[in-house]
Amino acid sequence: MTHPAENDKLTTAAQPPEAPKHKQAITSVDVVLLTLVDRRLYTVVVDRDRPPFEGMPTLPGGYVHTETDPDSRAAARRTLEKKTGIKAPYLEQLYTFSGPDRDPRGWSFSVAYYALVNKDTVALRMNAGARLVPVDEVGELGFDHNEILDFALKRLQDKSSYSALPCYLLPKEFTLTELQETYELVMKERLEKSSFRRKLEDMGFLEVLEGQFRTGKHRPAQLYRIRPDKSLTLFDRTV
Amino acid sequence: MTHPAENDKLTTAAQPPEAPKHKQAITSVDVVLLTLVDRRLYTVVVDRDRPPFEGMPTLPGGYVHTETDPDSRAAARRTLEKKTGIKAPYLEQLYTFSGPDRDPRGWSFSVAYYALVNKDTVALRMNAGARLVPVDEVGELGFDHNEILDFALKRLQDKSSYSALPCYLLPKEFTLTELQETYELVMKERLEKSSFRRKLEDMGFLEVLEGQFRTGKHRPAQLYRIRPDKSLTLFDRTV
DNA sequence: GTAATAGTGTCTCTCAGACAGTATGTC
DNA sequence: GACATACTGTCTGAGAGACACTATTAC
């Protein structure tokens, strides 16, 4: 919290009285937006138009607006919407990165969030400078944003094994094969078709879209969607 | 991160040039220290000796020292050592809490950590004002520290089901029954003796202390310790 | 001997993985 | 018909829970 320790003769710069003993840290939020296009994971990067790291791609991020943001999650949501137009993604706090060297302007905090959306959501209106890049082709990002991206990918990989998070990466309607491919991509692991389907059936968060099929040069595949009432975030079983 | 957004005309207060557009947030760290005494979970609280929340117990915490701390984890470690004398606990980032109201002095961030130690470690030298309290008797804490404490207990509960975190709460040498009781306490769930032992055996992070036993009015119990080379943080199986 | 706790053996049921087999579309 | 992909059924082995049984101490 935000209380001086007993032997810690310092105050905050935020409210008047005394001068702070310790230089204040910079505080900001960053967002790793992940989505799936053509069986590949993409993230959004923004080309910086000013120093530091001018001209380099970075994750979308920015300062907290202490006048208006109710918390850091709201700041992340606002930042993401400004860059990409996306309003209500799945958004979860990832980790807080900190230190004197990650931003050349000084000792800084970044509260990182990750967001999962489907490609229909992301296609709408991207701000100039923002663009989708496959996660395995992002190259060097400004600040410590490669580390943050890797952290998000690892978190998604781990959490997918006991949650339905990958569903957020798909459009509202999808086939079981598409869902399985998404899990395999995210978890970097092959899954067995029949047990995958059994488990999904048992968990019961999918709803058959009666009479709706994905067609092709083969047998049509049943379309499903998430049951609107179900939470996708925690299972007692492994997927 | 720590970069102005394109349309975000603002700078940081940390390094000179321009004036910040947004008031800076207060930044601090807080630590939930957990330990086990007589089959009960305890945490450390510190009575505040100044406003806000003067006289109320709070979690140990304080400002980041941007001149010396290499990151927020180091700040948490330093803070904890100052209050309790504990030097090298298991220490993991928990969550970052933020908002305009959690600290009456202004919009604030707190990067919360939780630490797990055994009672022998904690008994050494507690600072004046710091004391151990059973987690179910802490009462009202200053700031939003009850929420942070609950968050830590929940995290420990969740993570214990697939890790050996509860081992950090016990002394170096312990019996299997003691370990099982610790798991049950933390997970709030009864465990089956024989399968618990089977699983520990299979995971192989315990080492028999040959010829060493805990005695009492009954059959002596074999003492174990953690195999020094083993990581306790991630298992592929459930405990 | 009894009480108390430590530790083991065995049965059963569930479930995940393997894999083969069937179904239904396009061409 | 061949092919491609969707979907289902069955076998097997691993492991978790239940629970009874044995072991070793103090008294």
C-alpha cells in the first residue's frame, strides 16, 4: 500500500504537505491484445511517434488518467479502445513490471493486462499506427515489451489447460475442430480428438446451434457457441 | 508501459522537461506474510503510527525507493525485512491494486506480494509495532488491506492444489501428517491419507531423513525434508 | 492389554489416451 | 466410386478415493 513505513520519512507528491523523500516512479499500463486469424495468433503493436523508442513498435499503453480512471483496469480498457476501437474484450491483469531501466525516462511501473478477442471484433477500426502482427514475427519491441508479450503468451498457455479462455479468440460461432485447433495452437500441444470432445461435453459450456453447419468439400461440421450464462474462466478438470 | 500515447500529451514527473498533464499516482508495495503456528495460519500486521489510518493495523508496506530498489519485488523484500527481520522468504507477486479511493492521500497503486515462511524464521526479530495475528482474527485493516489479505489466501488455496507451496509454511523437517494437515488447512478441504502419500511419493520432492522421527504417545513418525534441488512451484498433477 | 497415531494394501470407479470405425459431404 | 473431414464407440491403463488393515510407540 501507500503508507510510509515508520522509519521511512517520506510523503507522496500527489497531495500537498511535505516534499517526497523518494523520487516518484512513472506509472502506466500496457495491453497485450491477442487474437486469432487464419490459425495464427496475432497481437497489436503501435509504432511510437516520439522518444523514447521513437519509430519502434510497442504494445499499446499509456499513462493512467488519475482524474478519470477508476483503476488500472479501466486505464487499460480506455487505452486499448483508443488504439483499436475495441470496447469490451476479455481483459485480465497479467503482471506488474518495474525497475529503473525499463523506461529511459526513469524508474517506472507498468501494470500489464492481456486481452483476448476474436478477429471480427478487432477488424473494425484500428487507429493509425496500430497494426496486427503474428506473435512469432513481432521482432524487437520498445521498452521491455517483448518480455511482457512472452509473459502473456505463457499465461494464456498455462491457463488454457484448465479454462475456456481460447474461446475468446474465436468468432461467436465455431466448430469443435476449430476450437480444438485453437487449444492446440495456444497450448503448443496435440490433443486427442475424442477425449477433447468428451471433456467439452462434460463441462457443458457449449451450445449446439441446431441446423447450422460449416460446409466444405467434406461432411458439414456442426456449429457451436458458448452458452451465454457460463463462465469460461475456471474448470475443475483439465482440458 | 511508460510511454505517452500518441494523442496523449503528457510527460512524466520523474525526468525534467515538461510538466505532467496527469497528476502522478502514488506507488507503493505491500506484503502479505503468511506462516503456520500451532496448526493455524498467521499473518503479520503493523500498527500505523501516522495518518492515514493512524493506530490501525495494516499489512507491512511502503514506498518504492527509486534510488536503490532494482524493482518492486526488491522493494517488497526490503520492506518485509525492515518490519520483521525476515531476509529471504518465498515471495511472489500477487496482484496490483489501484484506484482513487483506496488511499485517502490520492490515486494510488499498490503492488502486492505474498510471502510464505515457517515459524522458526519469523520468530527472530520483529520490529516494534509488527505482530503475528491469526488470519481469521485480523479484524479491520487500514486501506484496502483486508481485500489484499483475502486475495493472498485465495491464491495460496488455489495454487496449493498443484504445487508444494504449503511446504514453505512448515519448518525444514516435518512429518507427512503435518504436511497433510497444512494442505488441508490451506486448501480448506479434507484429503485422503493414502492417496496424498502416494502422490507425494510419485512427485518425488521429499527426502526421508533416515533414522529421524517425531515422537509422542504413539508410533514415531518419519521426518522428511524437501529435496534441496527440487522446485516446489509447479506440478503436472493435482495434490 | 488399550489408546493413539503412523503407515500400507487393495478394491473400485472414473477418466484420459489410443485408435479404429462409421457418417456425410464434394468431386 | 475416391477423398476429406466430421463424429462415435470401445478398449486399456493410470490414478484417485474409500477403507480396512497392520505397525509401533506410550501408558
